[in-house]
Amino acid sequence: MIVKFHYFLVLFKNIFVVLVFKTYRGFQKVLSTVAFLYFACLLPSIAFGVLNSQLTNDQISVPKTVAAQCLGGLFFSIFAGQPLIVVMTTAPLTLYVRGKFCILVFFQS
């Protein structure tokens, strides 16, 4: 299994190098896509992070939301086998956090 993993790792590395650096404007396309997705994912994360911060009395702040989204996206792309999916914070997730926080505060007191 380790030999197979090493084989696929080398194969994926070779495919990545060919697609990014040896195609016509490949690096430019990758760089523009990364910049677009960075800002497209960062702005909702900041907005919902502010909302989470207000709803949880600053226990879940904007830096925590951004860090959690970053780590969650990395783990999801590595272990789920779907690296091209966009993982973002959404309004239902913010409502879930608020509901969970209200329940925890109720049972804490």
C-alpha cells in the first residue's frame, strides 16, 4: 500500500508540474484562480465570523472562524478525495452555532 501511495504521489506531482508549468499560461491561470478563490472564500468567512462573534459573546471570533475554515478545507480536500470543492462558511452554519451556543448557555446555568 505504501508503494502504491508513493507511486500515485509521484504521478500526481508529475501531472501537476506538467499542467501548471508546461502548458500555455498555466501558471497565470493557476495564480488567478487561487487569488479569486482566496477572496471569494475569505469575505464570507469574515462576515459570518463577525456574526458568530456577536452571537457567541466573542467566544468564536473572526480569526478563529478563518482558521477553522482554512483547516477544515485542507483536511476535507486531503482526506475526502475532492480537492476541487469550495468549502465556505454559510448562514445555516451560523444559525447552527447560535442554536448550539444558546443550548450550552441554558444548560450551563
